[in-house]
Amino acid sequence: MIDSSINSLSVSDGRVLDIIACGAIASSVREIAKRRGWSVEIHALSALLHDRPEKIANEVEGIASRLISEGKWVAVAYADCGTYGEIDRVCSDLGIGRLSGLHCYDVFAGKTMIEKIFDSEPGTYLLTDFLVRSFNKTVVKELGLDRFPELVWDYFGQYKRVLWLKQGSDPSLDAKAEEVAELLGLPLEVFETTDSGLEYELEKLYCNNYADGGTVKDTEMSLTAGSTW
Amino acid sequence: MTQDELLKELYDATLVGNQPRVIELTNEGLNTGVTPETLLFDALIPSLEEVGARFERGDFFVPEMLIAGKAMSKALEILRPLLAETGVETIGKFLIGTVKGDVHDIGKNLVDIMLEGAGFEVIDLGVQVPPEKFVEAIREHEPDVVGFSAFLTTTMPMFKVNINALEKAGLREKVIVMVGGAPVTQEYADSIGADGYAADASGAVKRAKELIHQRALARR
Ligand code: B12
């Protein structure tokens, strides 16, 4: 289920790290790699797999096994993402790394911040830039709200707010996020995260693959998780 | 329309979640002498079971489950008082809720519908139910089974917190504890000391019946 809308990217002439990425963050991964001058090839899987998380580990395993058999260096730009440990099984079987955390919200805002957000209001529905941009496709259509608009209450009736973890500064998304909140009948709050959480996680993966002797300690990296929050 | 035709149509209408047609056919069935039990056990429940099977196979997704469940629940509203009149004893009392911190409730609501359809009295405490509210409700309603539902990795540990709260309140031996929700497995249920687990709504009904039966035998 490769998402062909997201092109792969190969930078510089160094050894390439093949990154199997969730479609929801693949373009951010590409942007960060470009910014940092990393040599990566991105294999984006459809973000819609999140609604069928039991399929994610198998998809990742298939691609990773093939790439490894071709002698490639591989990393996984997925968090646990509702696989409930299955993706860890694949990563440990194949000896590859993934982004830490339960989902991309942890990656963007930090685990502690997400815990705080849900502690302060459990009825929080989170958005990322990707979700705002693709809300019609990934949520409205997938959850059947286009065919059965009345289901909005069944899905979101218990929620109290929409909280947008805003990574970028695309002004066109502001109005879209408002529209999403309006559609759900909830107030919108915005929390600026930037993409440095993802950058930090990717740096760990990248360095782990390239550093002599494998593991690189967090302190050796230029970024500090939590630096922007 | 013959009885068989009506049951077949009711089955099909439930399957696609055609709520107005389900209500119409339920009323029509009753008016033409079809018993509430027949409508329930020969059309509505098998249809919702098929919805569950299609979801498992990936032919249906959440919205299809939801609209079918809502249609069946409308039919149950009509049938409930009639089933009560027939004097059929309830199989047992089932108290259920989504644990504290979690707002997912679609799966839980489907479990409710299937339990009710199978003859359970269901008390649903809703979402984000804290341990003390479960304890209070168990004291008040004295259910045979309490069911905890959770969908997030971060809220699953509430199962154990709830069980501890029941122990502390001296209620653990008085009630069967069942757990469920997308991330839950039999292994996990065993590890936290729950009595039962089921992967879907039909399984929840089956397992609850078994556990109640076992408890009755053990008490003899
Ligand atoms: C629909 C859905 C939603 C809806 C929920 C609507 C609602 N009112 O419930 C919406 C869109 C609102 C939503 C929100 C969120 N969601 Co959500 N959601 C899902 C999704 C796609 C389907 C869940 C579902 O309803 N399945 C259909 C039902 C019928 O199946 P079921 O839940 O398994 O229930 C059956 C059994 O489990 C069993 N059962 C259920 N309860 C019980 C109880 C007992 C006692 C027993 C015996 C059996 C039993 O019987 C049921 C019927 O057959 C899942 C992914 C997936 N496919 O699982 C993600 C998923 C559960 N969500 C997830 C997340 C992260 C979230 C959000 C944090 C996302 C966000 N953007 O904010 C929020 C949650 C916020 C909060 N405060 O809780 C993650 C959880 C990951 C994790 N590691 O914890 C998942 C796995 C998606 C993913 N791949 O990342 N979500």
C-alpha cells in the first residue's frame, strides 16, 4: 500500500538510509532530511493504515525485509501507531529502529506534553498539520461522515475540544483548522510544536545507522527533545 | 409478505443500517403476529453478527458498524417492553463503561446492543468512568458482570486500577470482571486478573453467559 503521491528522495552521494514512513509524516520527514542534508530514500505507506493498524506491522515488515535483502540500511518512521507492540516485534526481529512514542502526537509534542494535554482534558481530539490538510479524506470520508453526517455526534459527541499541534506556518491551514473544529462543533485550541520533535527522533535513527559502533547517545546530538516546549 | 420474507428483509435492512426500514419491518412483523423473540433471534442478532464478521474481514468499516448498530438499537427500543412482558427472565445484569481518560465508545455501545439483544439487563456508565464510579454503581446495581472497555495504550492500565478499587471496596469476589477494546488481548486480561475477555460483541455475550453459568455452578 505504497502512497505514490509522496515521491522518494535521495540526497547526496553518501550511503543512503531507507526510511519506511507513515504517509502522515512522510513529507515532514522529507523536509527535515533535505534541511539536514541527510541521504535518505523515503518509502511512504498510506496514512489510512491508521484506521486498520493491525495491517501496519505486516506492511512495514514486507518492505523492510525486501530492502534489507537488497543490502539497504533501513529505519522506520512510525511510532507504535496502534499496532500495540507489533511494530516493535518487527523492528527487533529485523534489527531496525523506529520513532519512539505511541503515535505522531508524542513525536511532535513530546510524550509528557501529550499526557498533560489528556490529563487536563481527556475529551481532546488532536490534529496535526497533516490531519488538518487531509481531514476530508482521512477523517470525514474514512469515518463515513460524508455519507452519514449525522454520525458526527456518535464519533465526537463526547469530545470537548480540538487541539491542533501546529508544526509549520502554512497560513492556509489556519482557516482549515477552524473549519474542522466547526464541523465537529468543538472549540479550537492551537499548540505550536514545530517539527523539531520529529527531527530529534529522525536524528537518532540516522545517527544510529551511521555512527561507528552503532548507538549514539542522545547527548551527542545537536537537538534536545523538548527544546521548543 | 410471508414471515420468512419479512425476517429476510429485516436482516438485510439491519445489515445496511436502514433505520426507517428496520423500524417499519419490526412494527409490521409484530402487527402480523411474529413474536419479538423471532424478530430478535432470527433476524436482528444474526444480522449484527454478520456485520461483525464483515468488519473482521475488512469488508465493513466503523461507519457501517455504527449505522447497523443504531438501526438494531431502534428495533430493540420497540421490542424491549414486549420482551419484558413475556416474563422471560434476564440472563444477568451487566454493568459497563469506558475507563477513565478514554473517550472511545463505539465498540462498547455495540457490546451493549448485543448483550441487550441476548437478554441481559445492561447498565452503561458511559465514557471516562473513574474507578470510584464503578465501585459506587456496583454497590447500587449489584451486577453479575462488570465490563471495562479501553482503546488507548495509555488507558488500558486503568483495568488494573479498577480491579484494585473493587478489591479495596470488598467487591471483587461479588462480581465477574470482563475487559475488552481494540488493544486488549486474552494474555493481557489474564495478566491483570480479569475473569474474562472477548474480542468482539458476540464473543462478549458468549463469554459473559459462560462465566455466569460457571459461577452459578461453583456456588451450588
Ligand atoms: C473510530 C476511532 C476513533 C473515533 C472514536 C469515536 C468514538 N466515539 O468511539 C475518533 C475519531 C473520535 C477517535 C479519537 C481518537 N483516537 Co481513535 N480510533 C478509532 C479507530 C479507527 C476505530 C475504533 C473503533 O471504534 N472500532 C470499531 C469497534 C466496533 O471495534 P472495537 O473498538 O475493537 O470494539 C469491539 C471489541 O474491542 C469489543 N469490545 C469493546 N469494548 C469491550 C468491552 C468489553 C467488556 C468486552 C468484553 C469487549 C469489548 O467488542 C467491540 C464490538 O465488536 C481505531 C483504530 C482501530 N481500527 O482500532 C483508532 C484508535 C483506537 N484511536 C487512536 C487514537 C490515538 C485516538 C486519538 C488520541 C486521536 C486524536 N487525533 O486525538 C483520539 C482519542 C482521544 C481520547 N481522548 O480518547 C489509536 C490508539 C493508539 C494507542 N496506542 O493508544 C488508534 C488505534 C488509531 C491508531 N492506529 O493510532 N478515534
